[in-house]
Amino acid sequence: MHVTDIDRDSGRWSPQLSALPDTVVKTFNDAREVDDILRILQVSAEHDELEAAFRRLEQLFVVIPRYLEDSHVYTSILSTMAQMSTDLTLQEVGLDILHTFMLKSPVMEDKMKRKANLFIYLSRLLSENPKAYKIQAGALRLLARIIDYDHIRTQISHLRQWQHVLESVMNAIRHFHHDSQLLYSAVMILTYILRDNPDLQMQLAEKYTPLIMLLFKPHIQQTELVRHLLHVLWQTAHCEQARQYLALPVVTLMSEQITFWHSDVAIICECFSLLEKLCLYEKFAELLVDKDLLMRSVLPEMMSSSEDARIQLYGLRIFVLTADHLFRHVTFDDAATQWLKVIYLAMFKHMGRAEIQVILVASLVWSSPCFVDPIHTLCLGAILMHEKDEEVFTSACKAIYYLTADNEGLCKTLMFKNPHIAIIQGLRYHSSRPKAISAACRAIRGLCIFQYDHKNQIAHYDEDLLSLLLDIIRNFPNDPEVQSEIISTVACLADIDLFRHQCFVVNMHLRILEAMECFPGDEFLQEVAVEALAVLGGAASGSDILNSSGTIDKIIKCMKRFLSNGNLQKKGLCAIQILAEWQLVQSTVMCHELVSIIKSTMKNYPKSLIIQREAIVAIQILAEKGVDGDKRDQYSNMAEVLVDEDCHELLFQILEKHDEDQGLHDLASECLYVLGIEQDLKSRMLRAACSKGYIAGAECLIEVGADVNMGQGTETPLYQAVSNNNESMVAFLLQHGVRDVLTSLKLSLAENYHSITGMLLACIGQDKETGTVLWANLGLGNIRPEWILPTLYGQNRPHSSSITSKHFVAKIKHSELKRNHRLIYSPSDSRLEIFRPTGFRFPNGSVEDQSRNFRAIQEHHTATEGLSRRPNTMPRMRGRRLLGEGEVVVDDSSQLQPPSPAVLINDAPVFEPSEDEWEDWKQTTLTGANIPFSPSDPRRPSDPAKSQQIVPKLKGEHRCS
């Protein structure tokens, strides 16, 4: 029989069942039955009939799944459930069948997820039947399978149903928390809805944290459930505000869970990841340490699971986040030693895992300073194995920097393995990556800070190192951090004579000056640039080259811009000392600029004895450099400006206030000697002292040869004293043979200074032999009775030099002797510098010496615990520093003892190397540079035997080593 397509479409044709195979006939009959069941679902309202239909569809799904998938049978079931919503048994059966369809047919599951009204109906079931266990369990089971679908999540967001879902799920948990299967579905839903939803995370933490915590104990044996519960807490902890609600409950929970699940890697990883996330909350990190969870649970678990990379990774991150709190509460060495064992095992066993090496080398920052090898060598191993991995290289360099910068023993041990070779090679490979550049530069400085031998080794290893640094600073003209790190590294290595001279050959100094110009507001960059320029200025002809480039002008501007940064002011003063040459101060404008910044610094930091020392030395050197070396008979232009600006008064104040600091006294007295006697400006200084009424200073100056009759008319010392109505000063000057009295008399008459007028008249008209007074032709007018007594007794007033002035005179005269003795061995003429034996202020010694020095510094720290100091040699973060940190200060000048005449001036060396100064420089340097002394610095050793025997040919001795 021929059958056409038209016949088929018309419905008149039907197959001959007897002619088909039995299996086909059975399938055909099943399909017809499905169609009949679907018609029943549409028209019937009988519970038994509908339930039987549901059950039969479930059976037929096993036989003809494709037909049911194509028939959209799930739509009919869902529609029937909605119509019979009050029939709870039918709802339960329907939920079970839909779950079976989803479970066995991916096609059916995909179609059901796309069904928009499925979520709405499930949500309605949960809300309307809160205490119906089977409905809650079935609805949650289905919801857990569809809620991770993007279409469903979009629908929930559109309907603003997230909070409703959370409340429905938590309500089910509250009523049926004993059922692990229901809980598993509920927790899976929480996992999905909390993802990237800080509002829900906060709501869960604030309202439901106690309920979540109660679920762990009754289901302690349910591995998957516990793991997912921990994951829910981890997701909740992503919300910063939610962490405060989780902190205390989680600490208690973790103590139990880590102990119970110590052999289950998956759960331990969940525990550790939760702890890591919560440690971002500072109070939780502190709580973790206070409850001893870190040492009692986390550390042992890491030791027993050293082979598992994930546990090590999470555990070390926890350690890094809590180490600051940990070492405040427990003995540092004990805790550090235990953690170092863990770090060593992890670095050794997971050397090939770059992500683990990153956190491991970061962990080493907190290691014990006494634990030397072999663990720190593994940082070098990490660089060598992962040299092309920027993150590993950067982290390893940071660890090397922090570990070696304050640990001479470790630094020496590590340098035996030549880590600088790997670091420089890595720097060359990562020369286009700013973070790697900064870390590598710091690591280089950490290896050689205050270690001349190490600097020499690094500087001579690669002749192209300076070229590499120069290329980098050129390639990052707009990155102040890279510029700062390159400049700091140059400053650190510039102690080496060869390296320092190469800097001028390649014009590195111009790059530094350009950086100062480009980033005038970057305080960190400006400070490291000043350090670098001070070091470079110590090279032969270095000061001339730098001055020709306008260096001193940029340093002065920098100091003015950052007056509140005491460390920068101190370094600026050091740079001024080194760059001072006679050509520099021929300009009166420059002289006034220099004097202005020095005075400002001294007045802004009156309690910082270290800044006062540097300022005094700068004044003295500038005064001496103010005259060409071939014209020593001329007055110094700079010295005149210094006196005219009353700088000598600041020196007298130091002599008067800081009597207990002999070194500061010696510097101030020698500076006064240079200004007053060598430059022959003591008479000008006397006039200024008289103007200010400073009798002790005037007495001292007259004693050392100042002329009381200098000047004419209104420019005499006496006129200045009269103009201030200072009777004591006038009487003092009259006793020292003042000749020009008439000009001062006119002033006292005009101002009605009657007592002073009487003292002046006694010098003019009194005849001592006859006892008569002759005031004719003086134009006095009416004689006033107030003049008589001063006239008769003014000249006979007894006057004796004060104890203070005698002390000043003794200091200045003794400074002259010491200065002459020093210049015999160490003349200040820079032309002789090439022949002078050079030495370090704090020479490097043996390992035993260094150990002894370390103990001395530790004792010094103990003695000065009250002082504000930086916690580490090199700053860990960029940014503004507290002014005057690390400096020796006094609280108030009134607390000092008055000058004592019983203190005799001995012949002991005045400027001995000071642990305070050495420690101060360690605390305040940003580069590890060793700034040299100026050739004219009075603190240079005067005895050639005190200089090092084997030292590079540097222009000036170094301040620190």
C-alpha cells in the first residue's frame, strides 16, 4: 500500500501494528499512555487519580525518556501541582518526580532550569509550608539544583527575591536542623546566593551566625556537610563588616574542628582559608593569638601536613597576617624558631610551586634574627628556580632585604653564596617591571648596608650595573617609586670610589637632579636624593661638578619645602657641608639663602642636638670657604653674612644651654673662634651682642679681643646698648674704655634715659683729681637730679666677669689650641686631600667586634626605650616620617644644669665616634649610604694612627660605616 505525505498529514493513515516488531509496538503503546496521562492531568481533580498519574509517568520515564522530554511533561506536572496546591501529598510526589527527571535527564534539567515559573513556585512552597518537612526538603533539593543557573539568578535579582530566599532557607534550617539531607541542600543554596552578595553576607552574619554554629556539633560525622558549612562561613567573611560578628564564634569553632578533622585535608583547607580571610580583620588576628590557636592548632597541623601544598599556603598566609601580634605576646625566638621549621620544610618540599615560594619568602620577614642558615638561602634558591616569575622574584628580594638590612651576621653568611649575582641578573630580566625593580634594588641595599666589603663586592661584580640602573631610571621618568629606589641604590653603592666616579661619567647626578625637579612634592624621593648627592659630593672634584649643575639651590629648596622633616634637614646640612666651596659663596644672594635655611633649621629643632651639631659645622665650613685659598688675608663674605644675621648668637645660646654635651660645646666654641678671631669679625659680633643685651657674650668677645670702639656714630656697641635702655650693658662698656660717648649721650637725652645719661656724663665731664664735674658746652639744658648719683658712682661700680663668660672664653681659647693641633695632621685645604690618609668614622672590624657592637647597640636600645625610634634600619613603607626620630633630644632647656666653672676642659679627643650618632644614622638613613665628612669638618680624626690602614681613596672620611 502506497502512503503519501498528504495522507499522513490528514490523519487518515495509521500504522499496521501487527506488521511492526514487538518493541516498537510496546513503545508506541507507552507513548499513547503518556498522552492519555497528560490529558488526565489537565482535566482531573481527584487526588488518587492524579497521584497514580504522577507515579505512572515516573515509571514510563525509564522506558521512553526521549518522548517525555519532547512532550514537556514537567510543565504539565508543575501546572497540576499549582492547581492542587492544598494537596500536600501530591506536592511531595510532584517534587520527587521533578527531582528524578532532573537527576536522570540532563536535557530535562536544562529545560526545567529555563522554566521561569519553577523558581517562583518553589519559593511559594517554602513560604506557605514552613513546617512541612517533606515539602521543605523536596523544594530545597530542587532549588539547590537550579539556583546556580544564570537565568534563575537573573530572575531572582529582577524580582528582588535574594533576601526572601535567604530567610526561607534559614527558616528550613531552624525547623529541621537535625536532617542532614535537608541541611546539605540548604547549605548548597547558601553557597550560591552568598557569592558576590555583600548585603546577604552581612545579613547572614548579623542574624544567623549562632544558628550556623549550632549545626556543626550534631553533624560532626558528615564530612561534606561540614565542609560546605565552613565554605558558607568563608563566603560570609568576604564582607568586611560581617567579620566582627564571626570573629569570636569562629575562633571557638576552629579549635574544635581542626582537632577533630586533623587528618582530612579538604576540611583543614576550608578551616585555614576561613581563618586567612578573617585575619584581614585586625581584632580577629589579635584574638587568634590571644586564644593560642595559632601555636596550638595551626602550627602543628602544618607540621604534620608538610607535603600538602594547599595547607602550607593557607597556613603561611595566616602566619604573615598574625605575626605582628604573635611576637608581641610570646617569646620571639621560640615562636620564630618553630615557624622557621615549618617554612624550611615548605620551601624545601615545594620548591617547584611558585605561588608557595611567594608566600614563603614573605613569611621570612618575621623570622628570628638569630636563625641564619640554611633557610634564608632558600630565598636565593627560589630566585634561581623561578627567575622568570616576577612574583617569586619580587617576594624573594623583599625577604632578602628585610632579613639582611638589620642582621650583619646573616648578611655575611648570605654574601658567601653571591646572592647579588642572581638579583642583578633578575633585575636585568625584569627591568621593565616596576615592582620587581623596586624589590631588587632594596635587596641589593639590604645585602650591603653599612658593609663596605659587600658594597665593594657588588659594585665590582658587574661593570654594567650602573648602566643598567641608568637605563631603568631613564625608562621610568614618571614613576617616583622606581626613581627613588634607583637613586637609593646608587647612594648606597657610591661609597665605592670607582662606582662614585662612574656616576659622574654617565651623568647619573643629572638624573638625580631631574628627579628632584620632576617630583618636588615627593618627600621620600627628595630625601634619598639629598643623601645621594651628599655621597657623590665626596668624590674628587665632585662638589665642583655638582655646584655647576645648581645642586645646592635644589637642596635649599627641598629643605624649605619640608621643614617639618627633621631627618631631611639633617641630611641637607650634611650636603651643604660637603658642597661648600669658596666659589659657591661669592654671591651675596647665595650666602643669605644658606644662612636663612641654617638658621631656620636650628630654630625649628632646638632640642635636637644632632641637628644642632650639623648646623654648627655647616656654619664653620661656610665661614672658612668664604675666601679663596690664595687670598686668606681677605674677610670672608660668607662670614660677614653669618655675623650680620646673628648666627653667633645661636652659638652662644648653645654654649649657655647645653653645657652637659661636651662635643656640641666644642663645635660651637670652635665655630665662634673661626667667626670671631680667624675671620676677625668679633667686633661686629660685639655690636650685635650689645644690641641684644647679651652681657655674657659681650664679656667673652671683649676678652678675646673685640674692639669696644668699633664703628662710628650710631654704629658703635655703646649706641646699640643705649638704644635699648640697657643700663647694665652701658655700665659694662663704659668700664672697658669707650671713647665715643657724645652720640650715645644725645640719644639718651632725647629718650629721657636719665640713669644712662648720668653714667655717660660721668665719662665726659668728671675730673677725678679735683672731684669736679664740668658739663659746659654739652647743651644739657636744666640739670636733672636723676643724673647726679649715676654721675658720681657710675664709674666706680665694681664689675667682674661672670662665670658664664669665663667658661665661654676658656672654651674658645682651648678650641684654638685643638684646632691648630688638628690642622697640623689634617689641614682643611682640599687641595691636600689626595695625600691625606682617609678613614671611616666607625671602622668595620672583625666579626667579634661586630657582635660586640651589636650588644652595645642592644644595651643602648634598652637605655633609651622612651625615645621614639624607627623599628627598623630601613623604612618598610614610603611616606612621611616623624620629625627628629632617632635623635638625641632634651625635653626643655630649663631642665639643663647651669654652666659649672668646676668643669675643666681636658685634652681628650673632642669628637669620638658616638654610638648615639651611629645608631641615629642607622635609624634615619633611607639608602644605607655613608655620607663622607667635608675636608674642613672639625670632627675628622686628627691622629693619622686612628685612620684605617686599608681604605679606598675617597675624598673625605665617612661619617658612618
